[in-house]
Amino acid sequence: MIIEVNENNILEAATVHSISWKESHRSFCSEDFIELHSPERQLSYIRNKVDAGSKFFMLVEDAPIGVVSITDSLIEDLYILSNEQNKGYGTSLLQFAISQCTTTPTLWILENNVNAERLYLRMGFERTGKVNSITDKLDEIEFALSKD
């Protein structure tokens, strides 16, 4: 079940975001930077995004297992707990996010996130050619849903 994040469940969403963000960034970020992303910090991050107009959603089965945010047609913060990956939850959450977009869905991923790229390509997203430099060694790549 996918539910909108609100004040009653925001800490659960922040905890999922914190755990999954740390897991996905641990291989290329310093431990000090990783540890900054506590549930309390991610709660503030989610609250700020929602206050600025984003919608934040959480995928819940027996317990919360994933999150995603949508700002207009920009999909962000798609995270699934690592022990729940490769079970179709990312696909379900992405399909839901796409359904919430009013124009062409777009998203950005770190160039080293091969699992996310595989999912997005399978779902019909294509590279747009836009790139943001995150560090001198790491770029972020934009994808948009193909209109085919």
C-alpha cells in the first residue's frame, strides 16, 4: 500500500529514507557524511520538501519499506530498504510516482547507481543528456520517460 506522508507517519518515512540513503551512499561517501543523515535530519528534509510543495509517499507492506517524492513531474527520493530490494517494490513505487506526474516524468541519478539505472531503463526512461557535476569524480545524470 502506498500512502501519503503526513505528520502521523513522517518519522517512519524519515527512518526508511535515512537507512536506505545510508546504504546506497556508503560505498562512495565518507562515514562522517553518511552519519549526518540520521532519521531526525531526514525528517527535517522531508518536512521542508513538503512545505515547499513536494508530495512525499511511503510504501508500506507489513512495515514501511520504501519512499518517493514528486515535485511537479520530478521524481526524487526513491529508496527501498536493501533487504526489500529485488522484490518489485521499486517498480511499484516508480509506477505510482509516474502516475502522479502531470507532464513528462523526469529524475536524476548518480552515474554510479547501476541498479537504479537498470530499473529506470526497463521502465522506459532514457538519458536526456543533461548532467550535473556532484564532485570532481561523480556526476548526476537526468532521465526522462520516453514518449514512445
